[in-house]
Amino acid sequence: MVTAIAGPGTAETTWQAWPALRTFPVLPLTEVRHLVVVAPHPDDEVLGAGGTMRLAADADVRVELLAVTDGEASHPGSTAVTPTQLATIRRGETAAAMTALGLAHQPIHRVGIEDGAVDAAEPALAAAIAARLTSSSWCLATWAGDGHPDHEATGRAAAAACATTGARLLGYPVWTWHWAAPGDSRVPWQVACRVPLPQPVRTAKAAAMTCYTSQLRPLGPRPEDAPVLWPGALARFDRDAEVFFG
């Protein structure tokens, strides 16, 4: 499923008014020993799973980040930076965000797939993910119904890798919070679970989110340079819990 991502989307106040958001079963992180987080673009890992990554690392879990693309296509019409320059900027933002999360010493593996073309490289991505997994690993990847082509291709590749290795797959929504609504029948709420985030972890996640300045502030004066993440979008990720499907 690929859903158009346009307009302001569903407000965070609407999500917070939905009682089910606070009643999803809690995902016990005591069972995980190795966590591989797969991010189609720099910032997806923090938005969808940053708090969980921090909690896992605090429990001495080995955490690895697999960066699928460098996010060089986030501003395709910009003349302020070239795609090559933007890729360099976003790689640096990822490193800064991992440091803000307290994960500076956790490895970042870059697959180097072209931003916007993940679906064409799905088999190669599945192999790259599988190479990082064992049967005892947990794999957190964007949900395969998230509404963005790269996110969905990443989710499918992660599912294939987990089927091959026996690792546990958990999908994290990012753009789903934008286009969906509480109780939306297109979303598998029946398999949703949540990871509560203590305040210090929420603070670290918020600090990590601010590291992605290329997505939060204009790159230049033209409309094509506008931020990708606006306050209303960010509000959906400043919660006391993160949600996963699986």
C-alpha cells in the first residue's frame, strides 16, 4: 500500500484522545539480546524507535543501526545544496543523533541504496539485513504499510530477512501517524504493542530529533528548501511510548 502523504495529517491531539493508544500490550525488552534497527532514511530510526534503542542499550543489549539510504533526495528541487552535499550532511546528523541518544559507540552500517529507489534494490537490501541477523535477533524496521515507498520496501525486505534467519520482526510506523486515523482499518492495530519511555529517555530522544536540522529548518529561501518535518509532525513522536506492529 502506498498512501499519498499530503496536508497537515492527523493531529497529535486526535491520537492522544484515542484510549487504545495507551492500552496496547507492553513489549518486554527483557527478552532481547541483539537489536538491529533498519532505517530507510536518516531520522526514521529516531522518530520510530529512538527511545527503544536507548532502553535496549541501557540494558546492555547490542544495538546496531542499518542505514538503507543517506536521504539525499529529501529536497529534490533545492538549489541550496546538491544531493551529494545533503547525503554528507545527513550522515553527520545520524552520528550526532546517535550520540544524543547515548549510542555513540553502537555501530552504524550503511547500505548505500539510492534514496527513492529502495524498491528496486529489495533483494539486495534483504540480504544486507539478513547478514546482520541471527535467530535470536530482533529487527525493527519501518512498517511495510507505512505509506512511503522506501519505508514499505524496507519493511518488506526486513520481513524477507527475518523469514530467512528466524529473527523477530517488529515494524515501526512513521508516516502512518500522518495519513491514518484512530481505529483505521488499514492499520493492524490488533498486533500493536508499545514500549513505554521514561522521561529521561524521552528527553534524550527529543535531543536526538533536533540533530536533524536539514529536515527541521529551511535549507534556503525557496519553497523547495522548506523543512520536511514540521512541528505538527514532530509532535507525533514526542510521546511516552513507541508503538510497533508484530
